[in-house]
Amino acid sequence: MRRYGTLYRTTVVVLCGFGLFSAGCMSNMQGLRAGPAGKSPIPPPPVGSVPRELEKIALPEYVIEPPDVLRIEAVVREPNEDPVTKKKTPGDKLRSLPLQPVWGEYTVRPDGTVFLGVYGQVNVAGYTLKQAAAAIRDTLARQAFSEADGLSPEYLLVVLDVTQYNSKKYYVITDGGGAGEQVYAFPVTGSETVLDALSNIYGLPSVSSKRDIWVARRTPHVGQHEQILPVDYVAVTQHGETSTNYQIMPGDRVYVKAQRLVILDTGLARIISPIERIFGLTLLGTSTVNQINGRGNGFGNN
């Protein structure tokens, strides 16, 4: 039994020594903002090259995609008739469409269309708001108006806006230190920064490293040079610096890496835990055998 105890202690000491050696190597090989694994330390981009907290830009014109939610209002403008020329022009009085009102929120379906009741479906995916409004007006005009009415599509007024920006998202990914990762998706509304993104997950998890946070901007083409924006969390939060508080763009990944010691501890636990179980079972079996032998030889009997 003494032999097993000595072997167990020796194994634990060796593994701990290996872990400390690994931690020292990791500390020497990586800088304060190491970025993704295997990458050299990345300096922040120069001022003016990317939008930041005090240098925000307006996003391009919004393009509709599933599953955005649209607010659509379609009304007919009553015609005004000139008493002399008898020419009709759209007036200021409004009324609902004759067959069925189109008024409310409509979700863009997976096939890129919105369903407008008796008027059918209209494709709006890939369209800007103006283009979608024009497509809806053309569809409604063909079914709601006729030549007998003396009305043309110009009498139909369609107002369209986005009420839920569900298709344009950014992601916050937190490293669990070897115990998995958490991925959070949030809609882009146009002015979020890194600090806003982290506030949506109520700050950094307890295992997170303040030195290893970066924004990975998506690269749509294979082989395209990746764009990694390192974040100085302490400077942003404790000193109010804005140089690394970048404006979030659609598709951005804000990655929060775990502390190196937490990763090391998790890795060592996975190695040591099976060994502890093996030695525990061995010691338990040895102790049980010794107790049985002791009783058979009359040890402990009065």
C-alpha cells in the first residue's frame, strides 16, 4: 500500500511540474494582446483606418433579408378631378385597399417573400426599402386597380420600414477555458461598439482574460487576408480610451479568450482526474483485501 501511495505522489508532482513549465512557455511566447492562437501580437490599426467610438460611420443602405420584420402600410389616394380639363390627379384623402387592407407587420419568409393575404406573396429579399416598396406597389396595383376605375399605380401609396432587424447580426464568443465556448448573437442597429457588445452579455465571465479580447472582421473570400482588431479592455473601461473601442459591423465576431491558467488548470484536471480514479480504485481494493485478510487471520478479535 505504501508503494502505491509513493507512486501516486510522484505522478502528481511530475504532472504539476509539467503544467508549470507549460505555463511559463505560454507566458514567454505570447504578448499582452496575443490574438488568435498561433498568431503573433497584433498592434491596433492606425487612427482613421477603422470606425471607432468617436469616429463612427453610417452603415450602407439596408438590404432586406429573412427573417426581418417589415411594417407595410398601403393606401389609395382618392383622385381629384380638375373641373375644366376633367383630368384626375392623386388627392390628399386616403382610403384602404378595396379587397383587403394591407396594414401591419409582415415577416420576411425563408424564401424571401412577404405574404399579403389575398394579394399573394411579393419577393423582397435582396431589395432596399425603396425597391421593396416599389415591388409591393406594383403587385398591389395589378390586383387592386382596373382600367374601369380610371386609376393607375401612382394613386397607390406604400410606406415600408423595418421594425425588427433580424438578418444583420454580430456575435460575442466567450472562451470557457477548455470547458467549451458560449456564442451570443445580437442584431446590428447601427452604432454598437465593442463595449456595447460586451454589455449585452453583462460583462466578462469570471474565467475571461482582459488581455486577450479582439474583434474578428469577417472575410467573405477564401484566402483573403484576415482582419483582427485587438481590444485593450483595461484602457477602454478604466481609462476611457476610445482607440480600440471599435464600431461593430454586421458579421463581426467579438472573441473573449479565457485566462491561460484556467485553460492549463482544465487541461491538467482532464489528465489527473483519470489517474486519481485509477489510484483511488487501486487503494480501495488493496484496503478491502487487507481488511478481509486481517479478519481471516483473527486480527482485531478479542
